[in-house]
Amino acid sequence: MRTHQPRPARPGETVLITGASSGIGRDAALHLNELGYRTLAGVRTADDGERLTHDAVDADLMQPVILDVTDPDQVARAAATVDDLVGRRGLDAFFSNAGIAAFDGDTSCEGCPVETQERVMAINHFGAVRVTQAVLPMVRRARGRIVVNTALMARIVLPFNAGYAASKCALEGWMDTLRREVRPHGVRVVMIEAAAIASSLAGRQDLDAVPDTGPYAAQHAFLESSFARMAGHDGDPACQPRRFSEKVVEAIQAPHPRTRYVVVGDPARSAPRRTCPRRSRTGCWRPSSGGPRAPADGAARSDQPRRNGSTRSLGRPMMAAPPLTSTGRCSSSGCSASTSTTWAASATSASDRPSFLKLASRRTRSVAGSSSCATSSTSSSRVGRCALSMYRRSCTDTPRSAASDTAYLDVLQLGLWKMTTSAMDRR
């Protein structure tokens, strides 16, 4: 995969950013300022603007704009200010970034108040729509770019998101419509789907208010473990907002940008790669009749047949398969991998469930690396369904309890979040 090499901004190039007070928006504003863009940074307060100007490499090119995306009057005033600054040249790029999450109460679909979901929708969706409509004539004059911070949650939806996924799905649908309408005018619309990128969004959540009782008692432990996992990688370079800012620059500067970019904070990317090469992943273990298998007695496989009949070293001995008690085919629609597998019965007991989760993670990695489940962007959801179907079969004889619900959600995180987002980032 080619890496985009950013160029210095041309004289007079201007970018407007919403949500630049903190997190991804702030880092993108500083990064664009370093490249020489005149950056109009939408902030909530004058103090936020002063701090941003103080940290900018070129303070003369950093111009804070007071902008609340939910206030029509502020949006109109900000649009008039931007129009006066850019003049007949127009606005070269608009980065729509403002957004919130509301994990500070009941986050389930049944229990989350409609008022909370309306607030999330008002900022994440209608706020972006409002500002885009206001600045679109300026972007059209410059035949510029509209870059939108959506979320991978719009594609891979996790439970207990308090309307966050719905707002991002609505935003992507509206932006897809806009993309087709403005393309004849020379305007490109680019969406960036991000996940697990460190920002101040997580720090503003009050997880103590999330209930741990009732029909969805597992939501508290689910969200707590999710945020704890992200907090543990705050200092990792692969999870920093700069990775997202670099994609924003690519979306603005590339002659032919993609419709969508995926940016996933994966700590494993900052460490030396220890898995087998991408081309040889078809040699990973999977219990199907026609595909490659691990050698008997756990022996290591040292090479793998190529299409032309030669062999290729994998660079690392492969792991033997976990013990199986039965085999079959996956019941999830569209998945051709043989994944209807039940592990040892001891893994279904409550005391051994953590060991089951380790096996589920290993099995999901194996499926994610197989050729049958890694051929398209839909493979991510297939892998998640495979992991869930295996867990259900392993717990058919186990009484339903809060512990089993929590384990179910842990498998969902392992199969549908961590592993599949990593696969999508290689697109």
C-alpha cells in the first residue's frame, strides 16, 4: 500500500474545521497549519481559540472561529466570516469533525432516553448537515473537498451505543447523497471511518451512571472494558489522532481520493510484525476439507505452497489447531468457512469461560486470515457472526446468567471489533 506524501500548501489555500477545540479536530488544525494552510478552526469558546493559536507553528495562519454547529445563528455568522476571508477564490476544503457520544446513562436501545438520542443526532448529524449547507457554495467555487469524520460504528455496529451508531449511519447516508450531487461541480466528498483513536471523547463519559442491573446488566461491564482497553493504549503512536490527521491531508491533497478511508487505532501496528506475510495467510489453520491444515501432532509448518507450485517460507512456525469435538459448517449466511466448531466441554463452564475467550480470539484470528473470510469488506461481519455462533453452541447446556451475557459481549468485542477492524484497515 502506497503512503501519501503530504505537500506544503499552496499560497492562499484555506481549510475550515469544526470541532477543533480538542481531540482529532484540534490535531488536524495544528497539522494543517504546519503544512502552511490558512486554518479556520471552529471552536466553542474564545479560550479554546487562544490555546490553539498559541500551539500553532504559524499563528498568523491559525484563525479561530466561534462555531456551535447546533446554533443556526452562529453557523450563519461563521459562514459570513469565512466568505469574507476566502472571497472569490472559495473554500478549498471543509473538514466536518464536530461530534459527541453520550455514554452517561442507560445506553441500550430500550432504555436510552429519546432526548439523549436527539441530542446526539442534533450534533453528529444535523450539525454537520447545517454547516455543510452553509459553506457548500464556497467549496463549489473552489471546486474543493468536503471531508467528514464519520465512524467505523456506521459499518460495524456494537451494542449499547446510545444512538451514536444511528447518528453516524444517518450522516454517511446524507454524505453519500451529497457526493453524487456535487461531483459534476468538481467537488469531492470523502468520509473517514475511525475507531479506537485516542481523543478526549472517552474522558468526558460518566460510566458510573451506566446501570449494571435490569435486563441489560452487561452494558456496564461491556463499556467499562471497552474504555479501559482504549485507555491502556493512549500513549501508543498507532492510536494517536495524528494518524487520522494524516488521512485528512491525504483526502484534501490526493488527485483521486477514495470515497472512504478507514483509520483504526491498532497498537500491534507500532510493533514489528510477527504474523505470517499477507500472501501466505491462506495457509493458516482452518478445519475445512479442502483447505490447508496444521500438521498432525502440533508439528510446525515451515513452508506453504504457492500458486505456481513452489514453496514460500512463512517466517514463523504456525500454531497447532485447538482441540475439536465436532466439525461442521458455519450457520451464518454468506460465510463459506467451516467454523461450526465446538471446543472442549470444559470451556463452557463458568469457571473456564476466560479460557474459552482466549480460544475464541485465536479462532477468530485464524478465520480472519483465511482466504474464504477475507475476500471482501463484508468479511468483518462474517467473522463476528462466526465467533458468536460458536459461542452460542458452546453454551447450549449452560443456564442463562449475567456472566454468560458478559462473556457473549466479550466474544462480540473480540470477533467483531478488534480483529475485523484490523482487517479493514488494510484496504
